[in-house]
Amino acid sequence: MLDVGERIGAWWPWLLGWFLLSSLVAFVAHGRDKRAARLGRRRTPERTLHLLELIGGWPGALLAMTVFHHKTRKASYFLVTASIVVAWIAVGVFVVRSRFGSGG
């Protein structure tokens, strides 16, 4: 029976593509929301932005937050985003350890 790391290892090109695509979508969504905020138009709900982060777009969301200076002062928003990032990093550590061992 294959372990988790081996199963994920076979899918890494698709996962990388998913992360890139979802990051692009999250980046654009944050940029559009920032523009809507400046123009006083209808905003993208925060739960939608967080969902994009949760499905793998967190790198794009973090980049957008930096580039557009968007949602950087709202502590509650940042706390949820940071939790999503920590969860994804934990998953990544789990997968790497499953694939390559704990290293000691």
C-alpha cells in the first residue's frame, strides 16, 4: 500500500498547477476588491476571499495583500488568513515527512 507522500508525489504537477491557478484567482479577487473599495462599489465578501485562500490561493492572496496594501489593517481578517496559511504549511510538512521521512 502506498503511503500519503507517494500518492501526493505522483500528483505534484497537478497540485502545482492548482496552486498557481488558485493563487492567480485569489490575487485578482483581492485586487478587484481593493479597487471596489476605492471607488465605493460593491465589495467581494470576505468569506469569498478566505475561501479562495483555503482552496490553495493563499500565496496569491498574501502577495495581493502586500502589493495592493489590502486588508492589512484588519486584524480579524489577517488572523483568519494567517490560520489558513499555517494549516497549509502543516499539511505540507505532513506530506514531506510522509514522502521523505522525518529526517532523524
